Amino acid sequence: MQAVLNYPKIAVIRPQGFLNATNALEFERDMTTALAQNDISILVVDLAAVESLDSAGLMALLSIHKLALSLGRGFRLCAVAPSIRIIFELTQLDRVFEILDGEVESAAT
């Protein structure tokens, strides 16, 4: 018997500061570009440096989540600060997104 190991190709996006109506379209465009790469199987958004997230930022994340599902790709959020995590919990989007407690390294597993 031969063991086959399949390591996914991971793209990581690390937004900083505010994810809001001002930059949500650019953020969504960056994530779409990353997902469009043929060798990418998982897109990870590292939210460690995000200070604020509004409804436009949430909509960008939801849009990319839907795109990832349609392409058969993984989509994960990691390093979500408690002040940002509460937004996901209040909107019940913590049930939609795969949110990892750790850093990017844990996203591949």
C-alpha cells in the first residue's frame, strides 16, 4: 500500500486597520484574485491586524466565502481578535465561517 500525501496550496491575505465601506471592494478584489489562482486550494484571511469591521467588510467576506464554496476551495479566518469575533457572534456568522483560534500555521490542518 502506498501512502499519498496531498498538501494544499494556501494563499494568505492579511488586511490591516479597518475593513469598511471605504476599502471593502478592494479587499474583495484581492481575495477574488487569490482564489482565482489554479494552484490555490485554501484561502486564509488573517484578521490579527484588523481593528474594525463593518457591514461592508462582512459582505466582502461572505461574498468570497460563497465564491470559495462554488470553486470547491477552502476559506478560513484566523487570528480574530475578541473585539472582531463578537461581530461574527452577534450576526451569527461564526456559524457560517470557519474561524480558527490560532495563527496562519494552524489553517492548513
